[in-house]
Amino acid sequence: MVHQGSVQHAPSREGTWMPRRLGRVTAIVATIIACWVTAVPARAEFPDRTIRMLYGFPPGGSGDILARVLADAMGTLLGQKIVVENKTGANGLLASEAAARAPADGHTVLLCSTGNMTIVTELPGMRLPINPATDLTAVVLVARTTYGLAVARSSPWRSVAEIIQAARAKPGTLTYANPGLGTVQHLASEYLKQRMDVDIVQVPYRGSGQAILDMMAGRTDIIITNLADMMGQIRSGDLRLLALGDPMGRRFFPEAPMIADEVPGFETNGWFALCAPPGLPDAAALHWQDAARRALEDEGVQRKLIENGLVATFQDAAGANRMMDQARRTYREIIRAANIRVD
């Protein structure tokens, strides 16, 4: 019997199919997302593997020693091995190029220095595989070098004032040893000439070693070079240190006068920094800066650097890059005034 007002409806196929289909699609999308997240690993936190520290000059020098001291100390602090690679050639530019073209993830850094970061960019005629001013950036400053003016044991001069007097009395007769075109030594010597307004003739060499040997033999009159290059000869008495390029040199020779005492405004020094390609993640940069600061505070590290003519000096990326910009401006002026170019 069918009663009016009590009609029963059969279930609608459309009404049950839509929710079920939507549910299946949602489940499939969720599965795809889960598989994708599982397949793509999260970015590892720096450092997660061995680190390369490139250096553009042969083993044995003060920069190479610095690299190895830092690699030992900072590797422990970063929790990863740091391997020093001496990638020599083109006055350090091969290493600079390799660093600039490495991934900007913090696992490759360059122990860069004054010459290959701030002088080569200003030398007319210099053919560069990269532009260090734009293709590399300082991560942290780690050490400074200091320079001095020296003469041979047999030299009659015992002060900068006497050299100025002799140069003015006989223009073009005094000579200075130049360890290399476009080096800090070269530009410091030209800067001294400019500040003294004298004519002293350069004698070019390929490296400080032969230049210092000829100085000791009396073949050239004066040399301005890194104290680390001539520390032994000064202490043995084969060279006589007349004055220092900046006050840092008093760490090694407390009683020595400054060149600026006789030549107001004169100052010269050098430095080493860790550099990397631009775009280094902030977290990696901060890891490097923290490790450098802690390593340079270690008395053992400081002692090893002092033994090799270096002064541990920490400066963060912002400060180091400002210093490099100022150095480029200073060297540009010296180079233009001396008409130096690479042919």
C-alpha cells in the first residue's frame, strides 16, 4: 500500500559521485606532493663537505704558511677538513679565476691579497680573466703585512733623511730594487719618490729573493719590501732597516722610526683576506667570519703568524670590502702619477 505524503527517493548517482571523485583527486595530489618532498632533499647547512682554500702562489712563502695555519685552526672550528690548493700562475690570477667561477656556497674560498684584489684592477694594459673588483668579494680579513725601507750593511746611509738628501743632490743616480711590476713594493717605492719629489731609478727583478741578494751585494741602493721577506737579513745585520712603512712594524722592531717621520703622509702595508664569489649565503659568510675571529684569537695562531712576519687582524666582510675600495683608489692615483702600465 502506498500512502500519499510518504514518498521515498532513490539515492542520486550524481550526488555521491562528486564527493568521491574529489576525494580521490585530493588523495592523488597529496601523494604526489609527499613523493616530491621526499625526492628533493633539503638544502644542507654549510659546511657539509671538504672545503677548498685556493692560494695563487707556490708553497713556502708567508701567504702559504698563513693559509695552512688557518686551514688547520678553522677546519676544526667549522667541523670540516680544509684543503689548501696552491694554484699558481698569472701572478695569482689563475687561483682568483678558479675561485670566482666556483659555486657560491662557501665550500671554495680564495686566500686573496693586496696585489691580486686591488692593484691588478688599476693597471692599464692588464689583461684579466676576471675582474676581482666585481667577480670576487671579501668574506673576512685575516692578517696584515708590514713593510720597511732597508739598505745594505755597507751603505753609507743611516736614515731616510740622508737618502732624501743624497737623491736631491744627484738626481737619477740612486736606485731602488723593484721585486715585480705592479707589486706593493713597486708602488710603495714610486709613492715614496712622489712624496719626496726625487728621481730614484728602479732596477726590476722577478721576486724579492734576487732583489734582496743584490741589495746585500751593494748592486742597488734601497729596497722597500715586506718585512717577512727580509726579516732574517735584518736580524743578521746583512741589511740595515732604516724605517717602517706603518706602525704595525713595531711588533717586530719596536725602536725603528717611521718613514712618515721624514715623509709626512707616507704609509704602506699589505693584507690577506678570504674571498669568495658574490652571492655567498649569509649563513655561510657568518660561519666563516665566526671561525676566523675565533681562530685569530688563539695565542698559538697569533704566535705562528708573528714568526712569519704577519699580524693577525680580524675585520668583517663590510669593513674588508670598504678597505679594498679605498686601496684601489690609492693605487690608481700612484699608478697614474708614475705612468705605470703593463705592455
